[in-house]
Amino acid sequence: MDLAIGAKKVFVMMEHQAKSGESKIVSACTYPLTGVACVSRIYTDLATIDVTSDGLLVVDTIDGLSLDTLQQLTGVPLKSASR
């Protein structure tokens, strides 16, 4: 907890989807949290996403994956960082 809150930036590395196909990126957590609103960037096997006050901004995706397809695989709204 102290590391997450005291850090200037926190990066999360994870798979984008669970084995069931559900997005692991969700609008609200269901487990108890040790650090709230401390994540700066999410790295998944599909994309790099910045967490901002304006929402989730897609910085990069794997080759051949469109923003529309990524949005269909993600449980929350995404915005393109290049738009």
C-alpha cells in the first residue's frame, strides 16, 4: 500500500482479458483496495493505456488491432490518445 500511494507513477502489467473472455479492466473494483486512484498506466497483452482524469487513453495497440476492436474487448470506454 505504501509503495502504491507514495510512488510518483504506478504501472500495471496484466492480461487484457480473463480466461472467460471478460475484460480485466473494469469501471469499479469488487475486491478490497490497498491503493485508490494511483495507477498511471496499464500495460496489457493488447494495448498500452494511460489512466487520466479524462478517462482511459489508448497510447498503443498490438499490430493489426483497431481501437474499435479493442473497445469491444474492454469493459470501460476508451479514447484514442492520438485523436
